[in-house]
Amino acid sequence: MGSSSVSRRDLLRIGAGFAAGVSTAMLFGLRGRAASAGSPARPRAESYGHGVEPPADLNPGALAGRLYPPAPRKAGAPEVIDADLWIAEQPVLVARDTSFAAWTFNGQVPGPILRAREGDRLDISLRNLGARPHNLHLHGRHDVAEDGWQPVPPRGEARYRLVAEPFGLHPYHCDASPAAEHLSHGLYGMLIVDPPRARPPAHEVALVLSGFDLDGDGHNEVYGWNGVAGGFERYPIKVPAGELVRVYLLNMVADDPVASFHLHAETFDVYRSGTRLTPDERTDVVTLAQTERAIVEFRLPRRGRYMFHPHQRHMAERGAMGWFAAV
């Protein structure tokens, strides 16, 4: 990894569109397209359990839930992972005719996926293009001097150099004060740290749950996976029936104490925080507080559509219901 390809500087393991081979240069969300701020999400009564439509021009590639597998590497050879992040304060479309006044990493909510192997060195540059101080804080273990709490002023830059550890699933986010305000505006993303010996081959999917407070009253009106309400209801995530599916699951909903992930008609293995190679439990629902995460694995035994959603019904009904399609 370290010194050659554009994909490594433009952020590592670029997600692929999950339907019909569609690919995209952005990993999550819809890049800051202008729309009228605060427009109400349009209800759609005929959709099962769902009251919010995705943006009218949404395409499968814009969601980028599917991941490329890690590239083959020599055992025990750490690499330098270069990544460029920039912060911009701009509107993004999160539902049909519905704009969210977002603060973004690289113009999207959530930010790009970072991916490394345990022991790799992360070399991350941050540019603050916003109108207020921001910063970058990564969860996991690292030198306290690289913890990222120091504010980066508008038009300022910072660099973070740390070792990727431990293996597992970690959020990154802006930690500037007031931190709750920066999280609720969308300044967060996902860091995947693979174990030294790769996990078994699987169809890998990243799912970040977000809440969107459209009117600034401290309550979310819309919810969505990977930055879009109703996206996976319109475009189910296609996986082969009977084959292993691995979901990197992260809850970044602000202003709600907990959220959950429930899969219909099947159960899954839960790896809490992804820091173990043996499952913690087998279940069909896992509950996560804000910034908590899990890796879940399952096989869908027969062809058909398998619903997934938070078991907080207001979240599911306001945009966070989707489908896996076993084909």
C-alpha cells in the first residue's frame, strides 16, 4: 500500500456499487448537491413499514455499501497508508426533496471508509475548509500525542500519524467542542482494521446508521443507512444465497440514546467491536449506543428478500428500513 496508487491516497479500498457492477468514486452519501434546506421528507404510504423516499435521482453507486476485499499482502509486512481528508460545511440530500445542512468529510455523510491492517501506519492529512474549528479523532489505540483533540482553525491543516490497532471496527469523527454538535451535523466515518491473518472470504458490506435533525431542534426527523433515507429499500443489497455475508455495522445517530440492527428470517454471529475472531453471540438483533459498532456475519439460505432495520420503529419508519436480496 503506501507509495503508489491513487486509490490509496483517495482513500483506500474504494467501495464498489453493489448492484450490476456499478462502481463509484465516493464511498458514502451524496456529494453535497444543492437543494432547498429543511424540506420535509415525502411520505410513501404504499411502502411496507416505510414513510420516507430517497432522493429522486439516487442510483445504487451513490450508496456504496459493498466493499472491495482487501488486496493480497505479504504476511507480517506493515505498510504506510496515506489518506487525505478535508472538511466542508455544505448541504447534502438525504431524502426526496430534503436537504440537510451538513458538516462533511470529503463532501459526504458519512465520510470515506479508511481501511488498514493491524500494525500498518496511518498517515492522514486533514484540511479544514469550513467556517469554524474542526479536528479529527480516531477511536482505537494510538499515541496520545496523535489523539486529535486540538482544534484546527478555518483554512488550517493538520497531520495525524498513528499505528492502526487493535484490529476491529472503529469510528473516526470530529471531536471539537461542542462535540455533540459536530457529530449531529455528520462529521464521522468508519475505520476498518483487518487482523494480521485475514478473516474468511465473505461478501462485505458497510452500514453506518445516521440521524438527521433538519430543523435544529435536537430531534432527528429522518434516518438513513450510509447517508440516505430509504436507499436500501429502493435498491436492496444483492448477495449470493448461501454464501457468507459480513456486515461492518456502526451506529452514529446523534440525539437518540441507542439504535439497533434487526435482520428478518435469519440469525447472525456478532463480533462486538470486531476485536475478536470468535463470535460473542448468535442472535437476530444487536443494540448499539452512539459510536458503538459490531461486525455481524450470516448466510441467507434461500433466494428472496430479507428485511433489515433498527427495532426503534420511528427510525425504521423514517428512512432506515432496507433489504438484503439473496440471488
